Amino acid sequence: MASGSSGRRLVACLLNVSEAGRKDLVEAVAKAALYDANGKQRVWRDGTTVLNIFNDRDYNRSVITVVAGVDSISECRTAPSLVLSLP
């Protein structure tokens, strides 16, 4: 697929979580990838989306697929640490 200079550059990030049985925890990690902690208020990261959440109970693993613009995907690396501050 050709990419023009005016096109939006996207990148995918696969977050592997060693937990498949706790749906609330996996969803919290996914939400943390989508929102930036701005004090106590959650601010949506523009152009960031969760494409898929795959749970494998046999191996107790979950994989969260996040897509964002190249300039904002690095912010998703803080998602696991933000889980502690989610309600």
C-alpha cells in the first residue's frame, strides 16, 4: 500500500497482559491506553482506539491492540501504570 505525504501515519501497539480471568483489569488497561491522566480528569487521546481485546483463558493472557497516530502512540506505554488510578 502506497503512502502519500498527506496521509495519516498510524502505528499499532500490542499490549500483552498476564491476566485473562479478570475482565475488569484488562478493560482498565485498555481504557488507560485511550485516556490521558490530566490530574483527576480523564482526557481522550485524539486518534487513539482499541481495535481488539483477545483473552486466552488457557494461558491466562490477554492481548490489547491499540492503534494511534505515530506522534501519540508513545503515550500508550504509560497505560499499565495508569491502571492503578482508575476507579
